[in-house]
Amino acid sequence: MTEKIITALIAACVSLAVSLITFIVARRKIESEKERHERELQRRLTEKLYDLRLDSHPRAFEITDKLRGDYIKSGKVKNEYIAQVLENLHEWHRTKAGFILTKNSLKAFYNLRAALSAEPNNDGYFSRKQRHEIWVCKNRFRGILKSDLNLLYQEEFEPDFENDKNQR
């Protein structure tokens, strides 16, 4: 082969190698940018969800505060009082709050709702067992709502409460 052909082949190989390296670097840069944008978007969505929870969760705490231990344990819990708390919880859930609950907070909400919906005794008062169930469900619901607020800049980790011995 002549010297010109060998030079052209070497130049072609070098050009091909440089093009291949440039392609690989560009592709990695695009993938890196895509991942960065996805993380940024996830962070913005998490911040928005956090803000929505900060707006709606305090109302749930106000409502469930009416189920304080001293009142619930007193034995003087009338059906009308519990029915009003339940209606307030339903009104709260019908707002945007119903859309931002995690699976665990929704499950805890349903458990609390079921405990509040139980029929009282014939005298119109709730039994000790029913009051205890309301108190446990209220505390679990509030605890899960608090843990939902601790998710800022984290993925939606949802603790497994399936093995909780007090789970309904």
C-alpha cells in the first residue's frame, strides 16, 4: 500500500474513534441531565405535596383533638358528640386532604372512621372497649399524619403497619 492510503486509513480510524468517544460522552451527559431533571422534578413535587399536607393536616389534628384521652376515658362519651367528630372528619376528607393521604394514613383514617361509627350501648354511651378503640385509632391516625410530614426530600416511604398488634 502506498503511504497516502495508509495515512488516510489512520486518519479515518482516528476520526472514527474520536466520533465514537464523543457519542459515548454525549450520551452519558444526556442521561445524567435527564436523571438530574427527574430528581429536580421529584423534589418539586415532594415540596408541593409537603405544602399541601401542611395546609390540610392541622385541621385533622384539630378535629381529632376532641377525642383527647381525658374525655374519652371519662366514660361520658355520648353518641351525638362522636357523630359530630365523625362528620367533621368526613368534611375534612372531602377536601383536598382526601387526595394527599398515603396508603397508611388512608387506612388509619378508615379504622378511625369505623371506630367512631360503632353503635353505642343502649344508654347512648360508648363502652370502655369502644372508647379505647377510638383512642387507639385516633393516636395511630395522628401518628401516621405526623410521619407523612417527615417525608420532605425523601421518596414516599410508607412504613408497614401490617404487623402492628393493635391493627384492626
